[in-house]
Amino acid sequence: MRRFLVLSVCVAILTGVAFGEEKTREQKVREDKDRVSRDGFWIYNDLPAAFEKARETGKPLLVALRCIPCEECVKLDDHLVDTDPVIRPLLEKFVCVRVVSTNGLDLSLFQYDTDQSFAMFMLNADRTIYGRFGTRSHRTEWLGDVSLKGLGKALQGALDLHAKYPANRDSLAGKTGAPLEFGSPEKYPALSDRFTDRLNYQGEVVKSCIHCHQIGDARRDYYRSKGQAIPEKLLYPFPHPRSQGLICDPQEMATLLDVTPDSVAARSGFQKGDRILSLNQQPLLSMADLQWVLNEADPDGAKLPAVVDRKGKTIEVVLSLPRGWRASDDIDWRASSWGLRRMVTGGLKLAPADDATRQRLKLSGDQMALKVEHVGQYGKHAVAKKAGFQKDDIIVSFDGQDDLTTSSKLLAYGATATRPGQRIAVTVLRNGKRMEKQLPMQD
């Protein structure tokens, strides 16, 4: 298989045009379609055709959702080779389809972390999901989340489940979520006047594409525009396992490299080296499968039964999630934080003040002290600028709350406790002087 076919699993080829000029987004999208369609191994952006072929052949489906062009997850290319001896034979056992936009995507079936630009689903032709692959927890770092070896093991795990189907159907039922607010992305009010259910290759194809992150943005906008609190599940989507102390090995299938001391996982009895075979009765093929179970767990607390392989012995453990457990996850790296900053901070990008700043301002280590790292300059992201906020201001209170010690906590508080049109009192320190500002909340 030529290099681009392997790359089509996870990455787009990024090359330059003549004289080293970078290709435009439009060129990258059109050339990706030409390359993959010409070779014929991957069905290109045609899910109905893929499902039909799977029904005809009896093979499982591999659906690769890949935003083109995206340069933030191209790093995985470092670990891909021209013909991978493990991945290639596995791919040939699937009906492989490459989906490069979410226009018209069936959200009753394809539910995943939309702050990613790469996600995989392994399914039966009857729409039963065997597993997911693809995890992201940082805008640029990726080594702790995905690997080619981990992908190979997830693919093999899906094939094993397919071989046992339908006897294992009941254990897979939980891998499909409840219907969302709308059936497909372009039906959300925030997107309906700009997009249709398909890409426009006859016109400006890039402008016609609904990107993954726009789904999450549209869902949050839907609640905010109605004057409702954004649900906690939407604020903290697909919690990373490490937020609960589960440090997973990206080379393996839901296997623990470590367990954070005094974490939820440690208190629940998980140990380093455990291979989590199932969680909440669902077989796990990857870290993404583990995230899916966490995503569906109650924000107010849950007890999730797990079966683990511990040094060759099968052990039963219960992951006991306390009330408010989702808030321990970091959302500041997510693309969705951009929209939340528009709503809650008027375009301010915040980060905890460093120790030197705290010492200079005589603030203890546990006091709220969020430094303004950037002030938005345009449109609704310039509201804080117009309200008088400046770069390097230190926010020590927001709407009377002085315990919002991270940007994630402040964004989550603002998205649940405030409503568009309100003006929130914010206390800042500027050059050591205490100031009171009024910050408008937005939709």
C-alpha cells in the first residue's frame, strides 16, 4: 500500500507546492479526495456505500473521521511507515471509509470527542459499535494519547468482537449514546444558515465544511442562546482517564501505566499494570473507549463496575466517581474553550499566576490568581477590552467567587451560573492596585 493510504488512517500529507510555497486549504482538501479516490482502498466520504459494502461482504466497518486539512494531529506521521506489517493486514479485514467533514453526519450513531480532528469507529454493518479510537488532551502534545501500536491492537480487538457477534450484542449496546438535540450538525441553529448536509466540491469546498469542533460549539450555543446553563456533560466532554488517576498506556488496550496516588482510581482499587477488560459492562479496545464510558457517567457521581486482568488473574473493581468528578478535567486546551471565552470572559485568555507573581503580590498558593495572558481584539472577543481589562491583570474574584483557581473552573462557572446580558463584577490587581470591573456576559 502506498504511503498515503496508511496516512489516510490518521493524517493528511502536508507537502509544499512549487518553490516551497505552502498549499492552500482548498488544495489540500481537493488533492486528498483525488488521491484516496484514485487508489480505491478507502471509500471516500460515502458512509451509505460503506455500510452497503459491509452488509454484502460481512466485514466490519472502519470509519475514520478526519478533518482535512489539520496540522495539529499530523505528528502521528512520525510513527507511520510506507507499508506497516501490522496495520495493513488488519485494514484489509475491514470496509474502510474516510469521512472528511461532519456535514450530514448521523449524530445518533457517531458521538465522539469533537475537540479532536481525528477519530475512528469500528462497527458492524447493523450499526452496532465495537469500539472507538483516538484521544487528545493537548493542542500539540500527543505521545501519551495515541500510537500506531495502540491502533493495531484496537483494530484486532474489534475483529475479535466481530467474530463473536451477535452473541456479544448486549455487552455492546452501551457503546451507542442517546440521541442528541439534533440529528445532524447542520440542523443546529448556529450552523443551519451557513451549511448544508454535504460538501460543495463545485464551489468553495473548505467554506462548506462543518468541522468537528463546530458540533460541540453549536451544542453549547444552543443552550446558552436559550438562557439555560450549559450541561456539565457538555462543559467537560469525554473526560481524560488521567483526570481520575488512570494513566493509560497508548501502546496498549486500556492498560494502566500508572495510577495517581490518592486519586479516584487509587481509592477505587486500581493498580499499575491493570488491563481494564470492561467498564460498566462494556469491553474496552482503547483509551477512547474508556473515555466514552466516562462521558456517559453521571456528573453527580457514579459507581462503574470494572473487570481487570491483573497479572493474569481476573479481578473485579468498582470505579467510584464522586459528585463533581468531571471538574477535575482540564478543558482549557480544547478548541471549545474559544467559544466559552467569548461567552464568559469577553475574549480574555487566562492562566494561573506563577509563583513569582504570587510572591510579589503577597498571594498564597491556594488563593485565586488568574493572569490575563491575552485580550481579544475583535468582535465579541473584544468585549473585555472595551470593559477596561488589560494584559497582565490578575483576576482574584469573579462574580463574588474567589476559588476559581484555574481557567477551566472559571469558564465552567461562568457557563453554568451566568446568563447572556448580565454584567459580572470582577476584581483585578493591576500593578499591585485593586480594581473593580464590570464584565458583560454574552451568548
